[in-house]
Amino acid sequence: MTQKQDIRALTKDELRYFFEEQKDKAFRGNQVYEWLWRKGAHSFDDMTNISLTTRKMLNEHFVINHIEVDDMQKSSDGTIKNAVRLHDGLIVESVLIPTDTRTTACVSSQVGCSLNCTFCATARLKKMRNLNPDEIYDQVVATDQQSRLYQNHKLSNIVFMGMGEPLLNYNNVLKAIDKITSDEGLAMSPKRITLSTVGLPKMIKKLADDEVKFNLAVSLHSAIDEIRSKMMPINEKSNLAELLESLQYWYVKTKKQITFEYVVWKGINDKKKDIEALVDYCKKVPSKVNLIEYNAIEEDGFMQADEKAIAYYVRELERNNITVNVRRSRGKDIDAACGQLANKK
Ligand code: SF4
């Protein structure tokens, strides 16, 4: 038996061509494409302006692989964590984070992760595969629906900060963002999308060359190679100097400042030398800093630094005219906070 193809892997032109080949009208391809993306249909039966015969024919040739929200957990602060089942049974997680001014979807780009950051729960899951563009897109659609239902307004922002390293799934992530921002998809502004990466210099340059319009965030966590390599083994392959060079390249090409994501851990990066190194690094490329509250994962031995150390970071960054935000963590009680996504219920 030949396996049916996932219809959402087809471009609009390919779909138009398919209908022509079936001796039907090409514009039928446009109608089906609209159902698949803008209207988010998960079944050919939903396509009410397509004749029954055509729907039957589509059913014979294609499937619509789509996600299912298997389990939804709600935090006391309104954060929602979804266990998302993919068509092959694998699970990833996505999170909806409401605040007073916005609702943000945090989406996954890979099943598991291969990069082994020592503080991250996802790193404990073996990397199984990359997500397809439609699987990323569906997470956004599902969180948008939850935002409308529970917050009474549509999703305002998206961050690629869930499971996986988005730049290791480059083509699919960019295709998904294309759909999310296109009028034929969700028509969201790319300015409301942030891709967060461990910082892969070659891929950051590629993003700049591809003239992407979304924002870039880098998980920095230390501006001292020795310390960063301990937290993020990837730093041994591409160190801070290489990363900086790629970020400068990004800025020259895009004119967009970079956001550094930074957790301050007790006894690891909470000293004066750590702060000075970060200030120095930030001065070399237009950037701002998000200091993120750390959420301990069981038995990992890391602890959030004292408030005094955080305040010291804030003071020194501000004294050097570097914008800094302290991000209090959300969804802690359901393991939905940064670095906690590990398919736990
Ligand atoms: S922090 Fe991101 S890149 Fe590092 S292991 Fe976790 S998911 Fe992977």
C-alpha cells in the first residue's frame, strides 16, 4: 500500500498543479490551500465549499497530519502548558504565557534536543527529530485559540524558546514563520516573533543574509568562555568571539538589536567579574539583556542567585546605558517555565 502524502507539504503552486492533473480547475488548489492554512482545517470534511466528490478524491491521495493537544495544564498565574501529540505519537510542549499587556506563545522546534545545556530539562530528552513547518504552525494556532478563549484576545507574540534549537531546524522554522506571517496564514507581524538560539554563528549570519524580519535572542548566560562552556557545551565549538562576530554581522545587515537571555546562578556567574564581562560584551554590539529567573529542575544542583547579585547586574548594566529587564518566571507550578519543558505531567 502506498503511503498517502501529507497535503500540507505541498506549496500552493503544487496544489494548483495537482488539480490541473486531475482535470479540475487550478483555482480549486487555492481554495484547499486556504482551508489548510488560513482556516486551519484538520479534515477534508471541514472544507464545506469543496464538493463531496473532490473531498473524497483528496482523501484518497492525501492526509492532513496535524497535532492534538493531548493534555493542557493551567498554572495559578494563567500560564497554560500543552502536551502536543504529533502525528507519529511523539510529544512536544508549547506554552501560552499571558501578562497584563500581551499573550505570548512559546513553541517548540524539535522533539528533544541534542545540545546538552546543563541547566535545561529538555536536554535530558534525546533528540528524536525536527518538527515540520505545519507542526510548528499548529502549535501557534492552538495557543492562539486558547488565548482567544481564556484571555479574550488573540495571541500577540511568539517566541521560539520551547524544546529544541530552532537554528538546527532552520528551513522548517523559517517556512513556519513564513506561514505565520503571511496573509494566507495568520498574518502576524514578524516584529512580534522572536527566535531564541544558543548562538550558532554560521546560522546567525545565514539569518541575516536571508533578510529575516523577526527578532533574535541569544541565550548567553555568561560572557566568559570558560564558564559558558561549562553551562553550554556548544560554546566549545563556537566561542564567544565567534558569536560576537556573527551578531555584529546580524546587526549591520538587519539593524535589529539583539536580546541576550541571561540567568544568574548562585556561585556560577554572580561575581563582579561576570558582570563586567557581560557589560563589556554588550558594549560591542547593540543589545539589551533579559535577566531570567531560574527554575530549578529536580536534582540539577543549580540555584538562582541572591536578589543582591541580580540587583548588582541591573545597576551595572543601567549605569552603562544597557537596557535590562528582569523577567520573573511564569508557570512554575506546572513546570512550564524557561528550561523546564521535559514532557512531565
Ligand atoms: S537550552 Fe535550548 S538548546 Fe540548550 S539543551 Fe535546552 S532546548 Fe536545547
